[in-house]
Amino acid sequence: MTPLILWDDLIVFVERAVKNFRLTSGKSLAAPTVHKAYLPLDDDGKPIFPYVIVRLTKVTDPENVPSKARILILIGTQSEDADGFVDAWNVGERIRQALLRNRTLSKMFQLQLPLELESPEREQPYPEAICWLTTHWTVPQPQERLEEGVYGEDIPGSGTI
């Protein structure tokens, strides 16, 4: 029930949400590829478009409530025509709507609103366009152990170190 499980499950969810999606402009009508954390580069050291990156960015453990995780979903497209910017938003909107229809992931992680889809307020380097979704999730929090060393684990705080 860790945020890392949520992260992996969200990647699978996003892959399913965009697998049949086709961009409306540009040289490639392929569906975006989904990557964990970072964008791989092609043989020339350039990013491969279109893409979606799912990146775990923060975990918080508030007192007496479930843990919280923030995961960014970064979207990049590339197009030689004026509609390239729309492509990034179309991919983001596809993912946003899928998340809003399925707010509980793997029967244990719950999407928290607001769900934000945004892009840079300044110019983007033509012919590339980017936008991102900021998602917030509740994650079940481990319970404090009341007896030391019961499980025989050699971890800090277990009383066996």
C-alpha cells in the first residue's frame, strides 16, 4: 500500500487511457508512449514525441489521516502545424476524463480534487507543446507497531538493531 504501488498502478491506468488515442496533427498519428519518471531519448539524444511521463513528486504523512501522494502526469507533443498545442491538451483531457470517471485506483488509492490540467503561461518552443496534470491521492498509512520485534525485522525502530 505504498505510494510506489500507486505510481505503478497509475502508469498502467494512463497507458490504457491513451493506448487507442490518435493525435489530430503533426507527422505522427501514433498514440503517446507512457514513461515512468523520465523521458528516454532517441539515438540522437532528442526526446521522442508524443509522450506521457508519470512522475511521483511528493509523499506526505499527516497525523491521524491517510498518507497523501502527489503524482504529475506530463504530456508532450510535437507538430509542424498550428494545432500542435491542441494535441497536448487533447491527450491531457483524455487522461483527465478517465481519472474523473475512475477516482479510486486498485480499490485502495483515492483521487483527491482538485484535479488540475495546465500548461506554461509563456510561449513554448515551437514545434513542441507541453501540459501537465497534477494529481493528489490518498494512500493507506501503515499503522504504528505497539510491540517491538514481533516480526523479527531488522529495521530502525524495531528494537532488534
